[in-house]
Amino acid sequence: METETKTLTPTERINRRTVTEIYSALATGDMQGFMERLAPDVTWTVAAGGATGGTYHGPQEVLEKAMAPIAVDWSDFTITTFELTPVGDNLFAQGEYRGVNRTTGKEGAARFVHVWHLLDGIAQRFETVFDTHTIWRATQ
């Protein structure tokens, strides 16, 4: 579910589509599709304090750091994007990861807020501003 409150510029429409495709590729396990939407020198910064805290460089390292915790912790993984807010070359994404926690067997969810910086529809860098992956909330 996404909200749109203003008329988007052509750049904002392209960036919104790109980020939607990135999350779709990640959720469906399309690793090639995920990496194709990232610049060769992409950087990903994760807020300190979490197990994945730090800055990662290049599509392969980003993919490994993005997918490793998901693959280890969750099965039946999905991403629900609640809101995509484009502002020029930046896009703010809020959403939720859902899946089954492999340790407990319970279905659960974790919220996230990402900020994407794009150029010509390619992700140059992004930040995980808020990620509750380590604070799994049981939903069932």
C-alpha cells in the first residue's frame, strides 16, 4: 500500500518505480534484479547498534548484508511498503518486513525506514534510518 499526496516530477516517478522494483526483487529472491538497480559503487549505511550496523560498498556486499539476516532469521519473507515519498533525487520509504521467525516458528514483523538517493533511476546510496529487524514483533 502506497500513498501519493502530490504530483510527481518525471525524476520522482522514475525513482519511485526503481525503489518499488528493488523491494519486489528482494522479496521474491530475484538477486540479479536487485543488484541491477544498484550503482556499481552503491553504499548502504545501517544505523549503529544493530548486528548489521556499518557502511557497505558495492551491490554484492549490499546484497550479502541485506539478505544474510533475512535468510538466517526468516522464512516466507515479504516486504510491505507503507509509504514511498519522493523528494527530488531522494526517496523515503517506510514499511514492514514480514515472515516466519525460524527460531520461534511464529509469524512476525519488523518496521523499517530507508532513505534512497538515486540518479537516473539507479540507487547510488541508501541509509537504514530505522530498522527493528532485531526486535521481531510476533503477529500470530
